[in-house]
Amino acid sequence: MSLRYDALVLGAGQAGLATAYHLQRRGLQFQVLEAGHRPVGSWPLHYRSLKLFSPARHAALPGLPFPGDPERYPSRDEVVAYLNAYAAHFRFPVVTEAEATQILPDDGGFRVLTADGRTFLSRTVVAATGTFRRPFIPAVPGQELFGGTVLHSLAYQEPSPFTGQRVLVGAGNSAVQIAVELAQVARVTLAVRTPVLFAPQRILGRDIHDWITWLRVDQLTLGHIRRLPSPRNVFDPGLYRTAFRLGQLDQRAMFLQFTAQGVVWPDGQEEAVDTVVFATGYRADLDFLRGTGALDSQGEPVQRLGVSRTVPGLYFAGLSGQRALASATLRGAGQEAALVVEQIARGQP
């Protein structure tokens, strides 16, 4: 029979590792199960040129500063290296290549089954798989007729395959970064439902996230929001507005439908398009909870502030809008995890 832990953490990305840190500090017996082969979450899947929209000082998990210049904006690969080093530094008990496939009730706790046939028993479970593994692409009329390429931004890696193409990209911080990069090799339009407004990355010599942190804006409790809306404001170090001003790309209202060759714009104009990149966010990847009563009819967790409202002993970490604006970010992971682990510790026999 497998050891019964105080907590099983599902996922070793930023949310799972922050949870492990607080469980370790509390002296609780726990195990982290990670589907991949490294404790780095979904970061390696994102496009190669990705840079954080906040400085390194705001990218650290609890207990270990992000290395290097705290003013710089770390790259995707730097975040991957940091998360890997973080898990090693604290010697967290992480089991890799252990994808949780089913959770079953077991004598007042849980039995967690993995894809390779292993079983883990625990008093509580923290679902920390985050919201960046299950890309969401909206249904647009005529999409089945379109002869070009439709992909989610998660499938985008670098611009060279799109050289010479006509490309449309969705909106938001990542979409703008991708669109500006693609504009170096392709003819690009940012297709938006509401106009993107560019906000300065730095105010009075300080990054906007310094001000947000000092004013505690991103820690204001939101309660349970099923899904945060896409941001209209994009923080810009100056690069993005310059690209639009120089005519390297433009911004138009979202197209109405696909055609066989392209799209139809709101003014009725039809245009041939090669590729559409939807940067339309993600949905929670929680299939292992199906059948437990933890999810609603849309597959979303029934929770408040990281605590399941329908399954005692089940918790969540890293969900978008779980408690505050920063809940699903590196800078918010530590505080979210601390609150969840406090609830777990209170339930100790």
C-alpha cells in the first residue's frame, strides 16, 4: 500500500512549486506529481522569444531570488532554468513523468492514479496544473472552410515559417509581442474585439509592476471569477507603439467569418489570408477531476479562493482569477500557495 501523504500536489510548474515550498515549511508530508520530465511547468512550450512583462524582481518564487539583474525582463528559457533550479535548491520530492489521470475517494482522503499505473494516497490534493496547457480557440463561422492555417499561439515558436505570408493575430500582451515579431517577415494585422491600448512599461523611472505591487492592486481579492477578460491595456517599453507608428503592422476590428481563402472584415471586405494565430488564452486542464463532482458543466472547478466547494480536501493553485489579478502569475504564485497551505494545515488531525 502506498504511503498516505498530508498532501499530493499535481503539477510542478510555478504554482505547484510554490505550494511545495509552503508545505515543506509547515513540515507536512507531501509529494509533487509532474506529467513532464522536468519541474518547469508549461514554460518550455511557449514561443522562443517570449519575455516576461514584469522585471526579474517580480518573477521570483518564495525563498529564492531570481538571479541576475532585477531590472531586466527574463526570457522563456531563463524562467525554465529558474524553476528547475528552484526545485533542486529545496530538494522537493518531485516525481516526474507521473501524469495524474484519475482521483478517487479513499477512506477520508484520496487515491490518485497515474498514467503509468502507479497509485498515491493522500489526505488532501492540490490541483496545480495551472491554466496554460489547454489552449482555447474560439468558434468563428466558416472556419471549417478555410484553406489556410489556424493555430493557437501555444503552437507558435518563431517567425521564419511565416515569411512572406499574410497573417492575422489575436490581441493581448502575448499576441502583440508575437505580432510585432512576425511583422519582421510577414504582413501582419492585429485583429481585436476591443482596441488594444498601450500603457507605458515604466512610470517615473519605475516599472509599472513596481507601482502595482506597492499599491497592492494585483492582490485585491476578486472572489471567484470564472475567467478573467483579455486585457485591453498592453504594457509597452516603446517597441510596440513604434512598430504600429512605422506601419510595420496595423490593428483592425475582429473579422466576422472565415472564407475558403481568407476572412470577411466588419465592413464587408473579403481578404485572402494565409495564417490566423489565435492568442485567445487557455482553459483549466482538469480532466483527472471528472466524476468527482469538483467541476461544473463547463469543466471549470467549483471553488472559492482555492478551496473546492464540493469536494472536501481538494484545493487549487494557479488558476486565473482564483483570488486576485496575479493569481496565475509568477509574482502571485507564492501568496496564493501560502493561503492554500494554511487551509490544509488547519485541517490536520
